Amino acid sequence: MRQAMVTALRDEGLITTHRVAAAMNAVPRHDFAPGEPLEKVYQTNTTLVPKIDGQGRQTSVVSASHIQAIQLEQADVGPGMKVLEIGSGGYNAALIAEIVGPTGSVTTVDIDADIVDRARAGLHRAGYEQVNVVLADAEHGVAAYAPYDRIIVTVGAWDIPPAWLDQLTPNGRIVVPLRFAGITRLVAFDRAPGRSVLAASNYRLGSFVPMQGDGAASEQLIPVTPDVGLRLDQDSALTFDVPALRKALHTKPVERWSGTPFDMPDELELYLLTSGPEMPLIHAAQAAIDQGVVNRTVRIGTPTLVRGGTLAYRIKRENPQTVSGYETGVIAHGPDAEQVSGELLAMIRAWAGGYYRRGAAHIIYHPHTGDTSGLTGWHTTKRHGVLAVTWP
Ligand SMILES: C[S@@+](CC[C@H](N)C(=O)[O-])C[C@H]1O[C@@H](n2cnc3c(N)ncnc32)[C@H](O)[C@@H]1O
């Protein structure tokens, strides 16, 4: 089963190196998931042993192996390296221990004592007692074993706290599921040579349980109707004319088509969210979709251009004449629907013309310790720095 999992991850193009394949072939994943059926343990897209809080939210899981493969490949861990894993489960730390070998070292930190205990037990069962398992809030890193060649964050982060940078070697890399503009991307950041900034051009779609402790962040969900809401970063200063938008949602929308192909929605979404005006994501309950108030695209959250009492968001339809077999379009509600849908369509066409299937975004993190006053282009201010995205 372990070999079949590795073969599937290779076939999906997620494992690309021998090192990661060998580690995943070596570590018994089931040792870290007591009580879970073996078939489930060795699927590529299943999370294991979830811990649920009082409100029914997941606070911890052993991540799906496809996410672990992506992050390990992004991290480019090698023999002899010192690695910090943020968020424990034991399995991923064991994979890293396999790769760094006897001359390297692995430290894993978790804020939850139950998870630390379970990770320790799994590492003991599987024979990886050399891993340092630490109970702490990772906002402050783990100074005792620093500096690290790699920091691999396996919990949804909203920012990059100063301790992570202080504890990273000059040529180090941070792999982090970073949340910005309402979305999470698995980003691999390197220090830019001779500069204090972190730069990344390797990013993937992925989601994680949220950070707890000092680095926790929340988002705003602004209800437009009881079933439709607009979601924004917690620090966003955007405001909306909610009564006008509510009225707009109950008027007949304008529907327009771009003539450009729809695929890789996560890339298009990243472009829409980080290349123009700040956009919220529109979300809806199934009832609003069933009643035809919004398109079903909206269910999982879609970037939405809001101008006064008008809003416009992206949709798709089958179209065999495009390379992907689907076409991107726009729905707009409100008095300026023609104009606002045109603005969003222009962005969609710009993406299709210049960035389609290129993975072209450059993501730069500027810590507040440097000068961020001259930044142009799309950027968002976090607690400890400014995150900028450019589309060269
Ligand atoms: C997805 S799980 C980690 C999975 C693990 N890397 C594995 O082997 O698959 C995320 C973990 O992050 C932990 N966590 C959340 N906030 C944290 C914080 N501030 N510091 C350290 N750990 C934190 C949670 O308790 C949870 O166990």
C-alpha cells in the first residue's frame, strides 16, 4: 500500500525527486494514525486522526500525503540539514528525518499537548526518536535548536513572524501555507540575495487548519442577505453599501462571456485577487444557489468586483471551442452591471492573454524591519511585514 501511494503521487507529478519517494516508501504512515483503517491511511488525499474543538472545527490532522509531498518537494530538503517543522503529527517529521539522515536534525513544534504526545508515540513506534518534539506556540519559533536550513510550516499562517526569520540560516527556505486576500497558497520563500526580503515564485493551491496562539487571525464575513456574504481579511478597510447590494442581488443580472478558456481556476483567482482593486470573495449557502440568486460557482468562494451598489463575479460554461473545453464569463448585478462586468472581463482576458498556464506570479514578503514605503503594485500589510504580488 505504501508503494502504491508513492506510485500514485509520482503519477500525479507531486513527487518529483528520489529523496521524497524514498522517504515516503520508508516511513510506516499507519504508525502515526492509530485506529484509522489501512486503506484510508494510504490514500493520497485523506487527512487522518482529526482533532475537533468544541465548535466542531478541526484543529489538527495528519495532513493528506499529497500535501506533504508538495511541501517536501517545495522545501528541497537534503542530507545533513537542520529542519524545523511547525505543526506536528509525527509522520511528516519522520519523512524529514529520513531525508536529512544521521548528520541532520529535525525539530517539530505543536501548541497542543495531545498532539505532541501522539506525535512522540508515533515517532517512538516507527523508530524516529531522534526527532525533537517541542510543546510551544510556534509564533516564537524554537530557538533551542536554531538556526534552521528549512522551516516547513504545516498549519495555515497569516503572517511570517520575526522569530522564523531570525532562526533561518542566510540561505534558508521557508515553506508556508500563507493566507492572503482570502486565499491560502503553499509558498516556498527564499531570502533574496543581499536583501532582507523573502521571494517566491513556487506556489501551489492547498489548505490547512488555521494557526492558533499569538499568530491566529480571523476574517470578516459581511452578510449581504442571510444566505450570501462577502469575505474579507480581518484588517481590510473595504466597506460596502450592503442595502444597495442586497437590492442588486434580487434584480436580473447581466451575463457576459470572455471567449477565453477556463481552467486552473486557482491561478485565475490569484490573478484577480492580486493584480487590481481589492476584492472580497462572495460565498453563498446552498439555499441561495437553489433559489437562483447566485450561480453555483459562488459556493466555495469567488473573487468579486464591487463598485457601489453593483457586484460582478466569475462563472464558467462548457465551450468545446476553447482549449480547456470551458469558457470563463461574468455575472453582474446592479445598476452599473454593464460597466463593472466589462471591468472584470478585461481582467480575465488580460490573464488569459498574458499569464494562462504560466504560474507567473512573484510573491515577495518585506519584513517591517526594512523600508516598505516605496512599494508599488498590489500589496497587503500584515502584522510583521508587507506581502506584495507582481505579475511580470
Ligand atoms: C495539519 S496539523 C500538522 C500535521 C503534521 N505536520 C503531519 O505530520 O501531518 C497542524 C498542527 O498545527 C498545530 N498548531 C496550530 N497553531 C499552532 C501554533 N501557533 N504553534 C504550533 N503549532 C500550532 C495544531 O495543533 C495542529 O496539530
